[in-house]
Amino acid sequence: MSTATETVFSASQPASSRARDLPDVLRLSYMVFVLVALLNHAWFTDLSAPTPLGEVEGGSLATQLLFGSMILVGIPLVWHLGLQRLRPMATKSVLLFGAWLLTTSLLASDPLLSLRRLALYVIAAFLAVSLLAVARSARQLADAFAMAGFTVLISSYLGLVLVPGLTIHSHFDLTGEIGHDGLWRGIFSHKNEAGMAMTILVIFGLFIAAVRNRWLGWTMVVSAGIFLIGSGSKTPMITLVMVLGLSWLCGILRSRMARLVLLVGPVMVLMTITIGSIVLPPVRAVLDVVLPDATFTARNEIWTFAIDNIADKPLTGFGFGAFWLTERTVYASVVNPDSNWVQMATQAHNSFLDAALAMGLPGFVLTLIVFIALPTRDFLYRLPHGPTDPSAELFLRLWQMVLLSASLETILFNPNTPAFGMIVMAIAGLRMLTVRPVIV
């Protein structure tokens, strides 16, 4: 009988597959290195130093070399263990999403820029999925979470003491933001990135406590929670509370319809009060009464600008990563002097709007299918009425954490954020759990 510590691919394997084993030290080393890089690969950023535009547009050489080196290790490892481990992810919807993403990148105004950014996106997605293919068991995955998580936490806390200028926001920062002085960012480049990473570590800690060691897990939960408060990142704090409440309710409510409402309802509400507040006047009128600042950070202007440009290229969009910080936005103020802010904008602060900007309305629909519809179906298929288990809860929490934040940040299409790799791993995990009855 399968146990909770077996991998999803360990049951009923032929002898030839079992012969393709790898030493645990190699598995763990790879997973820890990938996890740390996905959480943050640019440590101790000096925000008082100006960043060259070319580095912002094309990505740093260090990032490209880091991810390139990891995939050169990851592909042979997964190949050795068997590519069939990734087969559950090759659904028609995912393949269509990838094909459309590639097509619109080739049709971009700057195909080379779009393809270069797409390559990093694909590499980061592969690395995230490979974690589940390489992990031998739930306990080993928890061990990797613990090693990577405490590496980030210890480094961030030490940074507050040893190099506060690189780990705490100050008035010397050249980010153009005010009111961040004294807020913790640790090894991350911004308090919001630190906040998102800490919510992820809280979720990791709960998983570690459930399948590995209770004291180790709760130590991570408390340490990450304290740092989250120090970062002052309100959205991650609120989202974390929502996600923990949602997963708790999914554990006690056995109705399939109730679980469907819990999984999809909050996301739809957030999309309504963000995008809906711009495109639907009745929604805006209601929000002006009950919630005057429905965007939380006054993002109406940038959302309106994004929607206007989506209307210019509704079918194919502008190509992956080929809209912000390009000629169309950098010189927007020449056409409209009131749009000086557009020159420095790097995203629409909404993953679904950026999906439409990059891939047109077909890409917007495919994004909804791949990131919302399919994981919802997979979770309900796996646990239509029964209780949730630690692995399902892990993937559910990571998926909902990032998804709820996607209406306020472009994290579904930004492999440089700690959230991207986590939602890819979560979606892959939910998919794999429908194929194999064994818990990761």
C-alpha cells in the first residue's frame, strides 16, 4: 500500500525505471539550489545605484547564466529518471497555451527581445516542474523546502544586522517610492518581493510540520511571519490569511460545489474589482460607494492605458515581454504629455491584462484556462468530497496565494519573481495528483 511519503511516480514502476535511481544527496542538492534561485536569484541589491536600461530590458547576464546552468543540470537529471514523469503536464490546453505564446512572440514588434524573455520563462517553468520529478518523496521535498527556506531566512536576518543598507529600504533608494524607509527587504530587491517570499515560506513551513518535523516547520512559519510583518507588505499579509482560511474551509467542507465557489469565487471577485472597475461603469459606480480605492494603490491609470493598447492589437498582442519599456511606452509622453509615468512602467500590475497585452484576447482566455480552470478541475477531481492531505494542501495554498496576487501584480509572466516558480510547481503538482493515487 502506498504511503504519504512516496513520490507520485514511485508506485507500480517497472524494474527498468527503478534502476534509474539517483543518490539522495544529488536530488537534494539540485532541489535546494533550484528552490533558492526561484525564490530569489539576485541577492543584496543596491537600490541606491542606478540600473542600466539595457539590463532592465534584456535581463542581467548573471541571471541568464544562472538559469542556463541550472537547466543544463536539470534536463539530464529528469532524462535519467524518465521523461514520462512530466507527461501529465502535456495537456491539450497547456500545449495550446505554449504554441500561442511562441506564435505571438514570433509576431512581436521585437521578436528577438520577446524570444529571449520567453526562453527564460520556459527555463524557469521547467525548473519548477522538475522539482516534483526529482523529489523521491514528500519527506525529501520537505527537506529541500527546509534547507532552501532557512538559507533565505538566515541570510535575510543576518543582512538586517550586517548590511542594513542592502536589506532595509531607505531614503537613498532610487525606486521613486516614498514611505518605505525602515521596511525590511532582506536579500530581495523590494519589500513586496520579500513579502511574497515570506508567505511562500510560511506555506512551506506548514508542509514541513505536516510531513517532516513539527518543530522545524513551525520555526519556519514563525520566522517567516515575523519577517513578513517587518516588510510591511500588506497585500501578502491579507492574501496569506485568505489562503489559510480557504484551505481550512476546503478541508472541512465536503461539497463539490462549495469547494468550487471557494476556489474560484475570490479570484473572480478580485478580477471584478480591478479590471471590472475600468471596463464596467456599473461596477465602478458600486465600488466608489463601498470601496473608493478598489485598486489599493491607485492603479486605475495604468490599467486604463493597458486596456486601450489591448484594443489596438486584440488578436496577437505585442509579444511576450515586448510592450513595457519599449518604444511604444518610453515615448508615450510625446503623444500624451500627461503620460510621463508610462516611461518607467515595467508591468500592468495585473497578470491577466499583461497576458492580453502579450498574446491578445486568445492568450487572455488561455491564461484563464491554464492558471485557473485546469487547476480547479484537478483539485476537485483529486478530492471531490474527501478530506485534503498535506500535499494537496501545499499545492492548493501555493496556487491560490499567487493567483490571488495576480490581479495586482504581473507575476504569472515574470520568472524573476519568487511567485512564478511556485504557481507552476503547484499547478504541476495538482495535475500529477490526478494521475497517480500516491501522495507526493
